[in-house]
Amino acid sequence: MSDLWVVIGLALLPGLGNLAGGMMAEFGRTTPRLLNFALHAASGIVLGVVAIELMPEALDNLAGWWIAASFAAGGAAYVGAESLIEKMSTSKNGGGSSMWMIYVAVAVDLSGDGLMIGTGSAVATSLAVVLAAGQVLADLPEGYSVVANLKEKDVPRTRRIAASLSFPLFCLGAALIAWFLLRSAPDAVRYVTLSFVAGLLSVAAVEDMLEEAHEAATDNRTSALAFIGGFVLFTLVSAGLEAVMGDGSMGG
């Protein structure tokens, strides 16, 4: 039962990060330039999660062809979901449908975060902690971006806040499903799922976050520095958490 509560607690963190970013946009000043920087930083964080945590786990435990196949499947799944959302968006008009499409896109992203955390929890709690920390950092600017977009589309404040409050549920639900399905699964299945998530997150960072950043404002040198800073920030957070948890386990 204690493991279940750990999964629940970790799975709530990315959604709460998204909510916090949304409230910053809701009650603060939003500018296209700030959104550009925030999304570049988020993209750097997400690619840091893939490069530093997910892929090394897969490389240590899977054959190369399994990694290639599952990574490709994850990327294809994200492209497919994004294409479906775009088709639904072009078939409808009006502010209500625009809000719905934004909502669905964020729900898909947070469900991917939950899948990653649930899978990480099935592998090792220490891995799940680091993954959750990385997604909190990445979801702050994503939440900021969502609310800023909804404000531009003149969606009423009550609906914007209600949408932000519901987002953590998607991450929680996906994490619990993944954990229940994978906690007793063979190790190979767990690591294949991690590689699948790595493909999904990589496409999200490159094709979604960076594209949205470019639409918000033209890149400059600070945009590149924000991207680098996001990657470096996650690297330091990952190393720090691993050191703390390692010391704790030694002391116990």
C-alpha cells in the first residue's frame, strides 16, 4: 500500500507543476518573449530526461533493436495523436472548440508524463522520483503556455481555472494504470515501455514545444541559452537527487 501512495504522490507532481504555471499566467503578465524562453527551457528539460535517465536505463537492459523499435513506436504514437487532434480542430470552428482542442492536447501530454512515472515506479522508486522532478520543471512553462493561449482566445477565467485544476487527474490516472500493469511484468517489458516513452517525449519536445516557442516569438541567442539552461538544470537536479537518495540508502 505504501508503494501505491508513493506512485500517487509522484504522479500528482507534474500536474501540480502545470497548474502552478497556469496560475502564473492567469494572475501575472504574459508576453510572447517570455513564453518563447520558457518553452525552450522546457524542451531542454524534457530532452535531458530522455538523454540522462530514460535512454541509459534502456541501453543497459535491452538489445539495440528493441530500443529502436520501441522508441520509433513512441514517436509515431505522439505524431498520430497530434494528427488526430489537428484533424478534429480543423473540422470545428469557434472559441469553444479551440479551447477543447487545447485541452485535449495538454491531457495527452500529461497522460504521457503519467505513463513515464508509472513505468519508472515499476522499475525503481528512485528513478520515478527523478523523472517526476524533471516533469515538474518542464510542466511549469507548459501550464503557463496553455493558460496564455486560452486568454488570447477569450476563454472565460472560470473555464480556464477549471481546466487547469483538472489536468493533474490525467497524469495520475495514466501513472496508476501503468504501475498496476507493469509492477509484476518482466523487466524487458518495463524497459521497452521506458524506451517508448523516450520516443514520445522526444517528439513532444522537438515538434511541439519548440514549434510553439517559435510561433510565440522569433528566436534569439537567449532562446538557445534557455534551452541549454533547461538541460543543465535537469542534469543538476538529477545528480543532486541521486546523491541524496544514495546517501540515504547508505545511511539506512
